[in-house]
Amino acid sequence: MKKFFAAIILVAMLAVNSFAQATEEPKILADSAILVEASTGRIIWEKNSDALREPASMTKMLTCVLALEELDPNKEITMSQEALFAEDNTLSWSSSDSVSAQEMITAVMLVSENGGAIALAQAISGNTSRFADLMNDKAKAIGCKNSNFANPNGLPDSNHYSTASDMARIAVYCMKNPAFREIVGTRRTSIHWLYPKDKWSELNNTNELLGKYKGANGIKTGWTKAAGGCLSASAKRGDIELIAIVMHSPDHDTRFDDAANLFNYGFERVRMVNGIDKNRVEKTIFVRDGRQATVTVGAQDDLKFPLMAGEDAKFLKVTYDLPKIIDAGEGIHIGQVLGEAVLRYDGRPVARVPLVAREKVKRGFSLSSFVISIIAPLIT
């Protein structure tokens, strides 16, 4: 009997310990932080994530993704006087120096080259003021809600601020760019000048998680006295990729510890499940004024969705935001976005995938399409 009760007590202790581990919050010293799943941006954990903070050099994520989108990678980038004498330049520049846009982007992301960020901004927009406008337009398009960018490098400015939530949105967007991913996942490399041709420099990534934390693959450090320790970090294990944002950590090292603790928390609790299978999603829309009366649409991509401990995939359902009738217009082309597949968890929308035409429909006349135009009021 004693052995029986001892066994009961042991099982109870293990259950309590397991529950405590499952519910234990990550220990984060930073004032603001957030952890999201990278493909969907779903929030896994957050702390003061909407508080306004200075993003420091995490700003350069936005600068460099714009440079990748706007500049030819082989474009020659020269250093203006403003760029040449920027505060805390890492590399040694002279007024006649030039490098390719690709090399400059690499330097800005790996060693946080402040003057290089200015040079990229000037190459895109002519000056940093107009580039700041471009940054803010891009941030809004990405979905940022509480950010304003005044410069391309994140040096202190009273009008330059963001939040952990917004920086996560920017990081999620940036990591969907293959060229960006490759750069920020590089631990060390060298860049070579276009002029003088024999000049080069070795770069070691300031992100100390690379090579030290299992699965770490990006993204960008940041530090100023006002901003404290900042870090946008990413890590991937299996089919799970997480992004952690840390803002205003007490010192240089704790930002990396904070991000690692966030990753540990996430990898223990998140699993990916099939949310939308593009091969199984197929709908039909009636077409008015077309050479055929219907068009078939399907999901543009597959979607996996992150579920956390205690959540059940049986509560995932797909609904469709799709018109019943569309006009052929100038014709419907394959891949044209016509609606959205909406993934819902327990009735709440959690992710969306575009629904695109899987066939071409030319504008013109067909009897069946003519009938659709007549009965349209009844269908809609």
C-alpha cells in the first residue's frame, strides 16, 4: 500500500512539474519583446510589444530590403560627404571609394555600416529625407501601425521610433526575400571595392546567435545608448521558423540571451499543421461578358499554420472571400487574384491566401455567359 501511494505521489509531482514547465513564461530582461512565427506572423509571446522604442540599427532591415527591391545589385554606390562622415562608421572610407550595391547592402547588414545606409538611401531617393518618406510608405504597406522613420540607419532622432510589433512585421516581410535571407544568414564574408580595385574588407556578422544557437539564421543587431540593446533574430528548426524582436535590453549581451530564451519557449510550444492545401482548394465563379460562363480558381500557395500547446487542428476551417460573379473586363488571365481563402481557428480568421484564376477567360460573347448576365441579380 505504501508503494502504491508513493507511486501516486510521484505521478502527481511529475504532472505538476510538467504543467509548470509548459506554462512557464520566458525570462526576458528587455523592456519590449515579441516572438512570432515567421511564415504567418502569428504572435507566440509578447511583452510591451506596442510601446514606442528607438529601433537603433534594426532600422537597416527596412533600408536594405528597399535597396534590394529598388537597386540593381551591380549598381555603383559612392560615398557622399554625409555618408563619409556618418557617426560610428565601421569601415574605412575615402571620398573616391565605391562598391556595388550588393556589397554595400552586405556591409550594412553584417557590420551595421551607418554611412553605407546613407549611401544606399541617396542612391535610391537622392537624399535621406525623401528616402525616409519611402521608408514610411513601405512600413505602412507592410502593416506597421506605430512607427516613423527619419533616417536610414537608426541613429538617434526624436522623430525616429517603432515598436516590437512593427519591427516583427518588417522582419517577417524581409525574410520572405531570398536575397535578404542569404545576406543576414552569413556569419562572415569579405566585400571588394569597385574603386580602388585592390581594396577589400573582411566582415564578421554582429549577430552572435549565428553559429551558437541551433537553427539561428538572421537577422539584425542594434545598439545606441538611448535605444539600449536591440535585436531582430530568426531561427529555424525543421518546419518551424521563429522571429524574435528584443528592444531596450540592459546591455550588449542580454539581447542575445533574451532572444535565445524566446526561441526556447517557442520551439517547445509550437507545431506546424496543414492549414490550406492548394491542390484541394478549388472554386468556381460565374463570368459575365466572357467567352465562357465560369472560371476556376484555386489557392495560390499551400499554407501551414502554427498551433500552440493546447490547440487542436480540428478547430481549423477554410472559408472563401470570393464574388459569385465577376466581369470578364479585358479578359481574365491565369494567376489573376480574384479572392481569398480564409483560414479560421474556432471561427476567428487567422491567415489568408490569395485565390487565383487557374484558366484564361477571354472577353466576348457566349450564350451561357449572356444568361449569367441576365440572372445575375438572382445569383448575387
